[in-house]
Amino acid sequence: MHKILVVEDDVFFRDTICSVLRDNYDVIQAPNGKSACEILLIQEVDLVLSDVQMPGFSGIELLEWTKKNKPIPFIMMTGFSTLLETKSAFEMGAQGFIAKPFKISELLENLDAILKITEKNKKE
């Protein structure tokens, strides 16, 4: 079972996402980017799903850190979808970008597609 790290500062939203994802994935959660970095240093995960705007250590900063230290697939999600954030995230290597609010089916499709590509690349 694939392991997903969900990074979101809104407790209710994070809990909701995690409860939905637990049907298909092993889910770990972090309340912010700093906590996510600490988790990534000690646990292997297959994909990071992170909010963009979080206090202290943003999703963009987490993406930069992850690409340097733990190069794994990364999906950004935000309620403040601006062209600049989207462009920055993709330029830094984010595989996906989802604007809040989103449909659960859209999230699951994105996760499945990225994880399948990752599995295929590992086999080659």
C-alpha cells in the first residue's frame, strides 16, 4: 500500500482528507512544513500532498526542501491558486496542483496517476 504524507495546517480539512485517503493508502499527516520535514527524515513515503500557504514553512519551501533531500512525487493544493504559485511549484518539480475546493474523485485520480508513473519509472 502506498504511503502518502498529507501536510495541511487546517485541522478539519487535514482530517477530512486523511480519512478519505485511508481507504486506499497508508496516510501520515503533518500540521506544517517543518513537521513534514522531520517526518520525511525518518520515514519513507511515496508521495507528499501539501497545502501551499502554511505559517512558518510554506508548501513551496517544503517542495524545495523535498526535491533537494527526498526526491519523491509532490502535489500542491491551495485555496489561493495564483498563476505565480502554480508556475513556481511546477518549475520546482511538483507533479500536480489542485485548487481548493476540489472533488475527492479529482484528488484520487491525481494521486493514482502520479503513483502509477512513479512505479513504472522505478521498474525501468
